Amino acid sequence: MNNIFVGIEWDLHLENELFKNSDKFDIVEVVPENFFYAEKIQLKHSIDQIKEMKKPIICHGVELSIGSREPLKEKHLEDMMRLFDAFGPINYSDHLCMTEAQGIEIGQLTPLRWSRDLADFISEKIIKVQNKIGMPFLIENITNTFVCPINEITETEFINRVLKNTNCGMLLDVTNVFTNSYNHKFDPIRWIDEIDLSKVAQIHLAGGFYDEDRVLQDTHSEAVFDESWELYEYVIKKIGPVPTIIERTGNIPKINCLIEEAEKARSIQNAAKKFKEIT
């Protein structure tokens, strides 16, 4: 992709500031589930403001539970599609994990057992999603709070198998790769080199904190880690500019802080683009 798109996740606490500073962003990410229970007046106000920005909109889901070994959540997808009609997004993404089991909401993005059979089962569900929504669908790698001790294949093999089976895109969360590499002691560069980067259609960047046990927590509550920026630069140098979203959903700072991070992502993309043009 030759064009450079950098944006942030739309947040109700920041929407007036985001609207006033819309010229600083190229794209807007919306989490539709945040609007499921919004009052009609608030929902209309947010939709009107987002659309008035005249920016491409992407919808990022958090509750499809595509990784559950259960049928596709048809009702949830139908609810999402009603909001798609309102927002008019260019793509829809969700996490390669499970958030529900046997009808019970788990309340978090739960890691999966990486096996060929589960990858194929998930792939069938993704194909159903693609056939229904009529736009690109992306899967996102998550922060693994634990790793199943009886995995059949590696995480990158698991993700690549799903990508190949479905031809869907990937939302590469660079910060999740760094977080997992720190907590589970592996080389994040090697992880990046193993993934099918040709499928990466979008990137997430975020921050978090080290808890009292020195476990890195993915909270989206702090500035993007320096290590995440370094890994992001490595990815962008390999694949060129990709739409990038700065995620900040807790400990919300002043809008200028988010603008600075967006500008940093844009400068990294510009540098990579110029380098590719020269070489």
C-alpha cells in the first residue's frame, strides 16, 4: 500500500477532541461493541461526528470469539452488521482467540491451543464471516496470558495456516508480539520473520505496564513502549506503509500526546516509503 494512514481508536471520552483535531489523523478505528448499549442520542451523536470527519472507518470487534470450538455467533455478527450499515467501514477485524465457551462470556481474550484441527475449524467460521459481511475481515494476534503446554504447532504456524485457508488479512498487533516475547522469553524478530507478512493489512500499537511480578500487562493505558516502536520500524521496513492505529483505552492522556504518537508512526512510515523508492 503506497498511501500512509495513521489513526487512533475512537473513544467516547475523547470524541470532541478527536473531532476538533481530525486533520491530524487519516483513519478512525471504532469498536462496535462499545455502542451496543449506548443510548440512541449518544449513538447518533457519535456516528454523526465520526462520519463528519470524512475519514476511512475501520471496525474492530472484541467479542466474536472466532476461536471457540463452537458454531459462529450469528446473532452477534448480525448486531455488528447493523452498526456496519451505520458506520460504513472499509474492513472488520477481531481477535484470534475465544471470549465465550458454551454460551458463557469469559470476559477476556483467551488464548487457544495451537493445532491444525482447530486452525481448520476456525477457518470455516471465518469463511462464513467473509461471505456475510461483504468486506475484508482481519484476524489479530493477542497477548497470551498463558501458553497451552500441549500445543501441536507454533503460534506463527497456527496463524499462517488460518491466513492461507481463508485468504483473510492480518491485523498485526506489534505490541502484543513484544509483550509475549518478554513474558514468554522468545525473540520477537524471529516471530515477525515467521509470520506471513504479505497478509498484514493493518497494525496496532499500544502501551502497558510491568506489574509487581515484572509481568508485562497489555492494558492500553500508557504510551507505546520503546521496544514496540523498534519492532514496528522493523516491520514497516520489511513491508512498507500499513494503516496503523494507536490504541489508548485507559488512563486517557491529553489529545496532544496521542497526536505525537500518531506523528511518530507516520514519520516511520514515510522514512520506509522513501527508502523503498530510492532502492
